[in-house]
Amino acid sequence: MKLHFLRTSLAASACALALASAVPSKAHAEATLSGFLGVSFSPHAGVDYDLGNGTTGRVTSKWDAENFEAPPYYGVRATWWLEQMPEIGLMVDFTHAKAAADPVPAPFTTLEFTDGINFLTGNVLYRYQTESRFTPYAGVGVGLAIPYVEVTVPGVTNTRDYQVTGVAVQGLIGVDAKITDDWSIFGEYKAGYADVNADLDNGGSIDTHVVSHQFLIGLTYKLF
């Protein structure tokens, strides 16, 4: 079912709110907000298509993450570290990556998600607290894949819209380095998987997946 951007935004907000509300008001001793930039890389994948006119098929797409073209790779996150178990955290993470077929396989003239192969996930984190200012951590998460689907087949379809296309999962590992009592920086590797089962504007569909290897650096502010 095709979803417009407003409905996508509402779904994303609901997912984030649900995770936040799952944390009891007295259950966290620390809350942080973070932003990050980086680069991503995606291996090639098969793309099954139904053009809605009786034409079906499968092509292989080599994904280009377009790391040095606007809009850039970026993300934001909010994390709650629990009071009773301070090494355990709950995190809402939004990541904007990109994937564009290059070269574009026939019969398509456009096959890309360059206004975002977006990941919205709820995550569980574990951190290893040390006596130094460096804190290693790791985590896993699951949520929604929310790409901006751009698919063109001349005379058949010219799809341009945000859709919730399936599940997104990710795993991450990184190190946080404290700068002051309130600020820190972090470096991280994150692997994400996005299921893309998208509708085309003429009643057709495409079905593929995007695996995203992400290397990022970010800044964290401690709220309390």
C-alpha cells in the first residue's frame, strides 16, 4: 500500500514514542541526544519487479551510496541508560543513508532511494564502563525501513514517494570518548538491513533489499 510522507512521518513518530514510553520514569539515570555523519557502502542485490502491465522479471543492481552528493549520510538518536543496570541502554535511532543503481539496469531508467533508504529502529545497547574517558559499546536494533522510492520505466511508471516498505534491522559497535561532563564524541561501525517491498504508481511493485555498511562519527550531549 502506497504511503505519503505525512503517513510515514506519523508512523515514525509513533515507533519512537512507543519505545520511549516503554522506559519507566524512574528507570533511567542518564539520557543523551546524539547526531552523526559518515559514509555507507552497499553490496549489489537482486531486484524482482512487476511493472503492472503483465511484465515481470529480475535484475541485479549494484548500489551506489552517493556519499559525496547531497543530501549526505546523517543520523540522530536518543538514548536512555537504566539506573538499576547502568551498562544497559535503550535507544531510538534514525539513519538517513542512500542507495542508487549504478549502472541502472534495463528496463529502468531510474532505480534509487536517494532521498533516503531510511532506518528507524529501537535498539538495546550494552556499554563497558571503564576508569578512563573511553567507553566501548555495542547494540542491536529492529524497526522500519522508510525509503523514498524513485523508480522510472518510460511510459509505464514514474514513482516518487516515501513508503514504509518492510523491516529494518541493525547491529553496531563503537567507542564513546568523553570531552566534558556533558559532551562526548563517538566513532562507530553499523551494519543495517532494509527490506524494500515497494509499490509503483501504476499498480506494479519492486522487491529488493539493501545491506548498508556504515562508518560514522558523532557528537553526544548528556541531558541528565
